[in-house]
Amino acid sequence: MTPYAATLDTIRAAHERIAPHIHRTPVLHSTALDALAGFELFFKCENLQRVGAFKIRGATNAILQLDEKIAQAGVVTHSSGNHAQAVALAARDRGIPAHVVMPTNAPRAKREATAGYGARIHPCEPTYEARMATCLDVARQTGATIIPPFDHAHIIAGQGTVALECVDQVDGLDAIVAPIGGGGLISGIALAARELPGSIRVIGGEPSGADDAARSKASGELVGMPKPRTIADGLRTGLGELTWPVVRDLVDSIVTVTDEDILNAMQLVWTRLNIVVEPSAATPFAAVLSPAFTRAVASQGVRRMAVVLTGGNLDLDVRDLVPAV
């Protein structure tokens, strides 16, 4: 068996560890959206999670496992927003310093929220290389431990706790649909799902302007996305060394959608479920609504599925949804 980054046991341990520090988020259902999609949809509302996103799960799991002496030097990460906020809050909960490297094109609301949780923000150019270089520099200067956004065993295990809750909250799930950026969430979900009872499919939704996961899975080799362009800012990151094998082997399908599809799905969630989600969170629902999704699951008997609404942090100004050139 391939030694993946997490197992059902480590995901269950993570869930027990982080339970006092997170919300057990609700699941919402809409018959109108069922009729529109042609499936029974159960929306896992991680937009109502602490920091407004699922990222608090992985960040808390990683930070709680740091040795006390090491933890006192603080933590550092790089993120466009939701992981930044999660690390800042998880560090504050433990009483240790947090440094966050954020690209200059990160949404204003996410920058302000990260600072509000007490983190020191280090701006950088909006490229993966700049983010990593700045993060390493801060770690050298401060002695802080790097908490990666997705490519880390403790992060993946923490994010996988979403699957445990979905299965517990919705009987008879056939599938869980989640967005793909760096792959930490969908990897954790897939690793949990493969060991849970039943045959739960795991399906990814990805922006067509940042479709490295779909292209990687189609080719069987990890490919990059040097200049992603999508309104879904949380999904502009490519897969990592730990997440790619899980996506390659255990994610059943990846459906790509346009930015227009994402905006339409986001509007439907806002108006039908009466909750606010960001573009990244609307991406899996956009995938479910696409003809490609129906084709992908046509022969798999998929009827009841959980759709993970990953976050609700955005500036309510359409100009902030337009990616930087």
C-alpha cells in the first residue's frame, strides 16, 4: 500500500485533538438546488467555521503538535488568506507568535483579518517562488516553525476531519465534492473516505484558469501552473509532493469550471441558502451544476453528495474579485 501522508487513524486523532478549538459546522439542504442540479445536495458549511474557513482544522492540528520549546519561537506560513487567518488564530490560541507571508494581491479583507488575529504580515510578490523565499527568510530570522498551507501530514489530517463530520451528519452519502487548490482538503477527505464504510466517491472542482490538478490527473504526471488566473484566489496554488499522489490515486474525478460558472454558483448559494461564500467555496457547487459532472458520475450511482463550502471570506466589492494581471 502506498504510504500516503495521513490515515483514517491520524484523521480521527486530529479530530479529537482539535475538537475544542473548532466548530462542528452545519449541513444545509435546499430542495430548489436539488432540482436544479439533479442530485441530493448537502452543503457542509465551512464558511461558518472559525476564521470563516476550513483551514483552522489543519492549522490547529499542526500547531498543537509542536514541542513546547519549539513553539515558543512562533510559527510562519505563506498564504493568500484563509490559511493565513487560521495560522494566526491557532497561534494566538496557543499563545505563540505568528508571522504570515501574504502576496500583495491577497484580498484586503483577508489581510485585515489576519492582522486582527495578531499575526505580523510580511508582504511579497504574488508568485509561489516569492512566497517561499520570504517565508524561509522569516523562519531563519525568527526561528519560527514553518506551517505549510497544504503539503504537510498534520495539515492534511486536520482537513480530513471534514469527511468524518460529513459522514456523521448525512446518512448514505455517495460522494463528497470539494475544491482543489493545493490539495490538502481533498487529500484528507479522500484518505478518510477510502477507509470509511461504504463506497464514497471523492470529486474535485477546479477553476479552468488554474487547472493543474485536472491536467496532472489526465496525464498521470504532476504539472505546474505558473500563471493561474481565476477569481477563486484560494485555488491558485498547485499540488504538492504529498497531495499529488493522493489526488492521482484516490480522487475519482476532477471537473473544471469557468469563472462565470463559479460566480453563478456563488450567487445561487447566496440567494438560495442565504449564506455568504467566497469564489473558491462555490467552485465545487459550480462543478456539480456542469454537464461534465453528470457525465463523470453517470455510471457510478451517485445521488446523495456532500458539497464542501470551504470559506466565506471576501471583500463585498466586485472589483476585488478580479485577479491581478
